[in-house]
Amino acid sequence: RTSVIRYTREELNETACMIAALAESEGLDAHARSAMIRLTE
């Protein structure tokens, strides 16, 4: 199953660190890096 979630730039700025922390806690390091990289795009 695939889920697609859309964030506005503002929403991403507010939640990227939490998204990355959750991903890291689940062993999804690439997903964590992806969330943080999107802050610089």
C-alpha cells in the first residue's frame, strides 16, 4: 500500500524535524534525510 501526503512549504518547515525524527526511530534513514533535504529546495 502506498500513501501520498502533500505539505505546503510552510507546513514542511514546521514539521520536517519531527518527520525526520519519526523516520529515524523506525530505521528509515533515507526518508529522514529526504525530509531534511526538502527544507533546502
